[in-house]
Amino acid sequence: MAVVTILILVVLDQYSKALAEYYLAEGAVKIIPGFFELELTWNSGAAWNFLAAKSWGIVLLSISSLLVSAVVLFYLGRAHGLKAKIVLVLIAAGGIGNLIDRIRFGRVTDFLSFTFGSYKFPVFNLADTFVTIGVILAIIFLLLDHSFIEQITGSIISEIGDAK
């Protein structure tokens, strides 16, 4: 079921990006003036265009994203408990969604834009949202339930402790 959920989220992310590229090519659309708009941008780096100016940046980001996605999927196979699976599914779906963009286009399509007073938050997409929500939930679950890390890692933590 986790793989199906990841696939659904990745398709939703890719579809939303395709819609943004099609409908926002003419310019931004104000949804809530002064707060939220749909604005088409492309990011050839990581968060906040980190490494965008480096010619090797996209390669490094793609390889890193592929490795992190593989590790997350590995742990998803070992995870037990709904909370752990939700966190890992969200992080995997977001990472894979942006990895697809990097491999296909050499950049990530962003289109969700928020302004808070005079501060304009960096434009982002659904994949970024999935990763962010997954990480925030992981932090909350770790703070509230110290056994949460074992739910994610399965028996790896126990096996390491037994080996000592």
C-alpha cells in the first residue's frame, strides 16, 4: 500500500507541475492578493536555489536525491507503525517527485508562492510540501515518542545494540 501511495503522490506532484507550466506560462495568478499566488519558476538547485550556479550542482543534487530516496525506501520496507510509514511515504514521494524533474529537465518546477508582509517566501511545489510535512511530523513524533526511531528503522537499532 505504501508504494501505491507514493506513486499517487508522485503523479499528483508531476501533474500539478505540468498544469503550472501550461497555465502559468503567461504570468502569475493571484489567489489571495498580497498573500498567495501561483507563480511559475524553475529551480536548478536545491532549496532556495542552493548550488544552482554550479554546473555540477544538478548532478550532485540528483545523485544525492537518488541515494536518499533509496535509503528512505529501504527503511520503509523495515518500518512498522502507521506514523513511521506516513513519514517515510511523504519524504520518499517528495524526493522522487523532484528527482524526476531534475533528471528530465535539469531543474525543478515550482509554482506555490506565499508572501508574509514584506517577506516573500521562496516559491515551492507539492513535492517540497510532502518532504517538509514528512520531516515536521518526524520531528514531532520523535519528540513525543522516543520509540519512534525504532518504528522507522525496524530492528536495525536493536541489532546494533545486541552486537555490542
